[in-house]
Amino acid sequence: MKKLIDLLSAEVCEAFEKAGYEPACGKVTVSNRPDLCEFQCNGAMPAAKTAHKAPILIANDVVALLSESRVFSSAEAVNPGFINLRVREDFLAAHIEQMRRSDRPGVTGEPSGRRVVLDYGGPNVAKPLHIGHLRSAIIGESIKRIYRYFGDTVIGDIHLGDWGLQMGLIIAELRLRQPDLPYFDDSFTGEYPEEAPFTISELEEIYPTASAKSKVDADFAEQAHEATVCLQQHKRGYYALWQHIMRISVADLKRNYDDLNVSFDIWKGESDAEEYIPPMLQMLEQKGLLVESEGARVIPVAEEGDKKEIPPCIIVKSDGATLYATTDLATIVQRMQDYHPDKLLYLTDKRQSLHFEQVFRAARKSGIVPEGTELQHIGFGTMNGKDGKPFKTRSGGVMRLETLIADTTNYVEQKILENQTLDADEAKKTAKIIAIAALKYGDLSNLATKDYIFDLERFSSFEGNTGPYLLYTIVRIKSILNRCGTEVSGLSIAPADSAEAKALQLMLSQMPDQLYMAYRDSLPNAVCAYAYELAGAVNKFYHETHILTEPDEEKKNGYLALISLAKRALEVCIDLLGFSAPDRM
Ligand code: ARG
């Protein structure tokens, strides 16, 4: 279906043409003075230049032709040549009704059908999932949903940090604690046990202990380093232990991400890049791209016109070890081979911006990524506490994601119980849904690149620019629709009979442009901003209209059809943000 603004433009363009002026001057925009008009056209000013005539005379000519329009209820020429427009209620209602019948409200035009690899989440195995990874998961999940809504094929890859020193640290620590395990017996040739020699909670204790130890104990640090090298060479016992660590951690991660309504299509990690590294190094050598720098092999990536210094991308260290950049470059090789993407998008915190700049340049320079494939990194800001510093637990430790969700859920549950709207059982379930909305909206409503302050009370409030407010608005509509006793699908939206009804219909007509902006610029916060405005228009309409007690059946049905579309539009928005609404709250 067409966008309302395009239909209005077409009408005004035609009038410009009929009056003998440049048709393109008829472009209509949403009014920036809603007190004066709903839409405006400023085309008489540019038209005046070619027509050698005062803009107001041109505006007058156009307005005269629009007086009989089936689209506009009023068209006014205002000095020096503005055209102020209001749309006809019946035309608007018919348009909105068409939107109500569409299976993807808010999307107009053909899907671009891009293939996108989305790299988000990025947790490190065996380290507990903490809030540093929260933003990547939340923003990534939303961008994935937005892209898909617009018809892209998105492959979401978690890209686990599963091959680094943390693995060596755990193995070295285990070796000290349980030296008799068969994994450490070089002469052992039998099958290793199926059960891991540790639980997830033990694992979560082992890593920080080992990490702290390695900082004060040089011997231990050396053992951990060696264990990492041996693992990377697939030493049999170590590799078997690594598989245990992976299995247990991945199960735990899945549970955490499920809680957050975040999912991935692919669970690859840094370890999967390994096999792509040797052939890639060979290719880079052959092309003469690797140069020697203090014993290391690097790709110079500085370009003319760089505003700041971009150091070379280090591919192999002087001791022969490969690095984060090597893994990322090799992962791109794998992704290009396996998925032929039109775009690769990465989400990490913005401290990794330079890393991605270097990797992207190396990928272009080496021809790993052709020109037609877009490379983008979105570097997001930090989630801070009220003191403006990165969010911590009360004792100053790293806040675990699980704890954050649990704390928010408890807080919301207390609120629901105080309101006495739900029984204890339903309150518990509903609190979880609301908590996720509070956390996600609190994050997504900010521009991703900015830092934000985590504010439990504000994020969980049922009023104001919050996730729970959107849910509350949806729940309110659900309750009316439940009580109305009619099946709304057969009804149709009626011409607006109040300013509030018209404002709501106009707000709905803006959905395509607002969502498209979110899609084009990968901006979940644009979805938030639109959903918040839409919810405001719904609530104003609700307060001014006696929906259920309206005696005129036809009017009442029109109201019901209108709020059912508003509900669906809001549900689309929150789904794009990655949360859902309860039935009651
Ligand atoms: N594991 C990394 C970290 O915690 C993030 C991975 C992001 N993705 C990537 N392809 N580098 O910092």
C-alpha cells in the first residue's frame, strides 16, 4: 500500500501541474505547526523562481484547484506562499482501514531482501554473562527484528569468546585442584568421562579465582599461557575439557538469553575461525599484504586523509600467536564463503571501534570483502549507575545479568501486589514480562552510541516514556476489546469525529516513515520514539471518547476498529524492540 504522505503529495503535484507549474513542487510534508494545519507544502517558493511570479499568487492558484479535492478538507494559501492543508476525515479513515487490513502494518514498498550477518551478544564462555553484554544482546535482537520486518534475511551469530586465555586459566586451575583427572594424564588413551568434572557454579568460581591468581603468581600465569597454547594445538585431554566447559557454559548462556527474549541462529565462536586462519595467512602473504613490524606480521591500514592515526592491524604476534583481529578477519572469510552477505554488522561497546576499523580496512584491502558488501560496527555507550560510573552491584562487583533481571522483576512484582490488580501467581508471571520491557526499553530508547543511566524506578514506572507505559496502553485496549462483546475483525474504521480520533489516525498514518527510519539507520530508538507518541495519542483518544457506552452502534464499531489497529501497531513496535505485553497488569 502507498504512504499517506505520498498520496497527498500526488494530489498537490497534480494541482501544480494543472496550474502550469513544476509538478515536483507539490511535495507535501507533515506540518511543523500542528496548531495551524496537519500538512504543508512549501513548493510555491521554488516554483516562483522559474515562473517569475510571487509565491503567494502561485499558492492561490494551487489552492483554488484543491478546493474540490476528495483528499483535502481545507487548503489555504498563507503569506509568503505556504500552503496549509488538512486531510478529509473519510479519506484518512479509508486509508487507515487499508492499513488495518495489511499483514505488515507500517511497511510500504518492496522488501530490499538483503542478506545480513549480525554479530551480537559476544559473551565470553566460562565468564558469567554480565551487564556489559546486555546492551549488545538487547540492541542486536531489536535490529535483527527490524531488519526482518522489512524483508531482510538476517543470520544472527553470537560469536562466543571461546578460545582465549580464560580457557587456559581454567584448565591450569583445574590441574592444580584435581591433578589426578584423566585429562591431565598424557598416557591416557581411553574415553574421557561424559560428565564434566565441574558444575556451572564451580566454573563461575574457578575462572575469577584463576584470573586473580595469574595476576600475582607469575608461575601460574605461565602455566595458564601454556595450557592455552596446548588447547589451541588440540592437546587431547585439554580439548576434551574445553568441550565440557563449552557444553556447560552454552547451556547456561542459552537459559540467560531465553530469559531476555534474545535468540541466535548460529552459535559459532572464535574457535570456529581457527581452521580459516592458515589459508588466510597464506593468501595474505601471497598478496604481499603482510609486512614485518618489530617481529610481528601486520597489515598497514592507514589511509590518506585519516584524521587520527590508525595503527596497522596486527595479524601474527612476534611469538607466532594470532590475535583478536586475526580471528575476526578469519571469521569474515568464513561468513563470506558460507552466507554471501550484503552486509556484516557488529555490535560491541564503542571501545572496540578502532579494532573494527582496522579489521574492516584489512578485509577490504585483502579483497576478503568485496565492494558490494557493507561493513558496519555500531559501538554503543555504557550503562551507568546513578553516580555516572559503569553500573556495579552494591558491593562494587560486576552485576550479573541474572541478578539484574531478578532485582527488576522483584521490584515490579511488589508494585503490582501493591496495586492489588492481580493475584500472587499472575503477579509473578506478569512482573517478569514487565521487567524485561522496562530493561529493554530503558536501553533502546536511548541513542545506542550514548551512555545511559540505569534507573530502576524510572524504567519500571507505568507512566512516562517507559516500556511498562507502552504495555499499560496495550493492556488497556485489550481490556476494552475483551469487554465490547463484538468480533472487531469484521468492523471498519470510521471517519474521525473528534480532534483526538483524527490525531490518532494521523499518528497511525506516520508508522511507515517512522519504522523505515529505524530500518534504514539501524535505530531502535526511533521505534521507541514512535511507539511512545502513538501510545500518547491512544490515551488521549481513550480519555476523550466513551468507547463502550457510545449509543451509536456505527460510531462505536468505528472506535473499536481504530483502537484494534492502534493495539496492533503498538504490538508490532514492542515486538521489534524484543518484548511483549501481558493480558493484564
Ligand atoms: N567476546 C567479545 C568481547 O567480550 C565480543 C565479540 C564481538 N564480536 C566480534 N566479532 N569481535 O569483547
